[in-house]
Amino acid sequence: MLVNSVNSAPINFAFRREGKESLGKEDFLQLLILQLKMQNPLEPVKNEDFIAQLAQFNSLEELINLNRTMESLSSLQMLSYSSNLLGREVEALRDDGIVEGKVKEVRVSNGEIILLIEANKKYLEVALNSIVKVR
């Protein structure tokens, strides 16, 4: 709860973070706008403070972009590593036990890398993270 400094009356506001684990740039902008709306008109935010907040917002946006780039790079590295498994014999841990077979195909499904392996004349799908041994 904030207190309006002009008339000292409490001001209630709701800040919703439904399904979010961290604050993003939209949340930061909402807070900045709320701060501007709630400021005392007789003592507005100093230019220096406002510029510092905008610089923080810019830094936040750059960090978000850097994080997206790093996630993309990591995904590409994992896909590159997975493609090196084509034709190789692997062992994978599945719910029904350990399966052995030759990797025939690599694909991405719902953001997860899936290997199609031929085991005992059957084709099975296994997640990359379930591979326990490569020969």
C-alpha cells in the first residue's frame, strides 16, 4: 500500500504477476508509470532519478535480449552435438528399461531434442537427455 503524500490517504493498487517467476520489461514499465502517476505534483521526480530509471530499463531490456541469444546458441550447440550421434550406437534409459540401438534421426519437438533409434528392428524415440552411453 502506498500513501499519497498530498492528502496522506492510503492508495491500494494491484500488481498482478500471474504465472510469472520474475519481473520483465512490461512489469518494469508498469511500475515506472505507477510511480509517475503517484508522485507528488509539488515535488516531482528529479530528472536525474528519471534518467537513472530509464537507464535501468534499458539495461534490463539488453539483458533479456542477451539471455534469448544465449538460449538460442545453447540450443544450436545441443542440436549440433546431437547430429554427431547419427549412425552411432547409443544406450538410452527409458521407462521400460535401457535400450540399445543406432541413431537414425535427430529432430526437435516442443523444444526438446529427440533421437530416433533403431533397436531390435523397431524404431524408438528417446530424448537426448536419456542417453547414458555412446559407442
